[in-house]
Amino acid sequence: MSPYPKKIFGVALDVADDPWSLELKRASMMSIRKDGDNLYADPYDAVANAMPGYPGIEFEGKFSIPSWQGPRPLPSDGHLVTVEYMQRFVANGGLFETMKRLKDFVERSIFPAFPVMVGVDHSATGGVISALAKRYSPEMLSIVVLDRHFDAIPLSLRMDGLFRNAPDFKTNGRPQPLDVNELDQYCCGNFLAYLIEAGIVLPEHLLLIGVADYPRSGMDPRWKRLQERYLGFEERGCSFFPTWRFDGRYMEPLTQFIHSKVTTPYVYVSLDLDVGAYHCINAARYMDGPGITRENLLDIARIIAEGSQNGNFMLVGFDIMEFNIHFLGIETADGSKDLTLPLVHDFIKTLTRT
């Protein structure tokens, strides 16, 4: 484990353009907080509230973003909370510019401390990784990503099978981007590809755990181009431990996977909360299918923590992203309650061994 103090900071960037997410934002803008309500402004506030006085961790504050780009905008910014504004921001390279600003923020305000980011849009991870790669060099840094999706596939390619091969595909009223260039700007769905192509992350040092979109044999032919792109990254050196490998006895293969694939002295871990969707997390931004279990997630954290403690490598930072603050702690009609924050607490505790 890095000898530097651990500093948690928040990055509440949330520019999802689907109408459902935007309706949640609009509703939350008008919500009136009452005693006992947990209407957190962003994930940083939620985590800070759940972990007061946590040993070995300092709460550093928030990276500044405009209100309308956050999960709970100010009512005065309501006119900006539209599909068009969100799409225009991404199409004009706004997420890429934010990532570069975040890199500068980490270098200026967090280093030499151990960075711990909590936030929403996973593309922000690119800023922290870029800062760490500059500090330690890409050759010395492994990235372990816990995610239900492989965020290196252009959105245009993911949608290709739907639009080209299923003309009756329903968009549910979602205004479609104007062109392919807009679809393939830097974003949460392709940021890893940008980092690889820029040489910031070396594919042989990128591990993906819990992916559910790994293309298996017998895949529908309509996804052939996506399959080729996906497996092309594997041929370049990226390593995958898909969701289905957690079926049955997984500990020995998982331990071997992490120990054999991490060959650098430094490691960064990125947790996208959708990797545990429905099994232990109900407050992730994208819940398009079931993920892995709480036990699976804590086993991953434990293996990495032990590897760091044993001197196999040094953990130099991590993040927890893709919070949906509107669903944190909610209870359903059947009495089940979202346990995302307790899971985050235990993941941090296990990973840092505090």
C-alpha cells in the first residue's frame, strides 16, 4: 500500500442524455429536503456521511463542475437539463476537456497523496489514470477495472447491430445523435480505448473483471463487428475475467488471474458500480442486467489488498464510479433496501485493510 495519506475527492460529473435520467434530475431539483431525508447533492456527500472519521482517509473536497452537469442541478439551471445540452456537451469534446482538467487537479491538489475518487461518469477515471501514468509511467502501472461493460467500444459500434440489423428497434423517444462523430467522442463507454490509443494505458497492463459483454462463441451475427473490435483488444494484450467465470468455484482462477496478469509494481483499481447490479447494488447509473455478488466484489478487493501487502505490487489509488444518487438507500414495496453505500464502505475497508 502506498505510504502516502489517502485523500477522497468527489467528481459529480453526470451528463447522461437519456430522458429517464434527465427526468430524475428534474424531479430531484425540485425536491425539498426534510429532516431525515438523504437527498445527497452527489456521491461524495453520501460517502462522507457514511464514513465519518474513517481511519486513514482524508476527505479532500470536490472537483468543480457546473451545476447543470451534476446529478442534482440547481433549479436555476433547469433550462440546461435537456437531451440537446447534454449531447452538445459531449459532441463538442466536453468530457475530454473535463478529463484533462481533472488530471491537472489530481497533480496539483491530490498528489503526492493516494487518490480515491468517488463520482458518477466513468470517463472521469481517465483523468486520474493519466496523472498516475505521468507520475509512474505506463510501463509501471496496471489498471484493474471492475465493470459489467468493456468501456473501449465506440457507441456507434454497440448500436450498429441494433440499427443496421433491426430496423424496428425502438428508441423510446430518445432523440438520436446527429452523426457518428458525435457518438464516438470521448465518453464513459469508450474512454479506455482513448487511453490505450494515446499510450497512457498499455493493453497488456489492463485487466477487466466482471464484464458481462465479453463475446462468447455462438454470438448473434449482427454483433460481428463489435465482437471483432472487442477481441482485437484482447489480441493486443487486454485481459478479461467475465461474469460467467464467477459461476461455481471461482476463487482459485480469480486469484491466479490477478496474480499472473499484474506484472507491474503499481496498481490502480476502478470500480463501476454496475458490476454488482441487482445482486448487491441497486443504485448504479446503468442497470441493464445482473452483475456479480457482494462476496465476489469483496473477494476481488481482498486478493488485491493481499497482493499489495505481500509486496507483489503497490496499490496507488482507486475510484468508485457510476453512482445513481437518486436510488441510494431506497426501499422497494416488498421491503428490500438498497445496500450500495454499505457495500462501498466494505469495499474501501477491504481494499485498504483499515
